[in-house]
Amino acid sequence: MDYLELANDACGRGEFEQAIDIYSRVIEIGEHMLEAYTSRAFAYAKLGNWESAIDDYTSGIAQCDDDSTIVWQFYCYRAYVYTKMNRYE
């Protein structure tokens, strides 16, 4: 089982802090970057750590190619977090 699977399993069990630690390791290694950023952002959001979630969604956007089909997901998720923070600017 690779780190990404371990992190996803922890997240699925609601163990968000553990998942964040493992997603961070995945990002350090440089594998599955887009999935790791979006999944870690989700875990941060579940813990109410909105700023960290925004940071990860922004990092995911930076990792995407301009024509990437996944980039819109990062923008949408980041916008959702901004609304949770009542930030509409």
C-alpha cells in the first residue's frame, strides 16, 4: 500500500489529522501531487482549518497546466472554502 492509499484510508475513517500528515509526506515525495493537495485541503477543511485548505487549493492550481481539466475543481473547492469563511471579495 502506498502513502496516498494510507492517507485516503485515514481520511475515509475520519482521522483527518493523520491523513494530513500522510498527505504531507506524499507531497514531500512529489508523487500524486494534485490528488494529495486536493485531499489534504479537504481534510483541513473538515477540521475547520480554512486557511490551510485555501493554501492547498492554491498550490494545486499552481501545479495544474493551464488547460488541465482538474484546475476548475481546485477553483470551485477554494471558492467553497472562501464562502465558509464568509469571504466574498
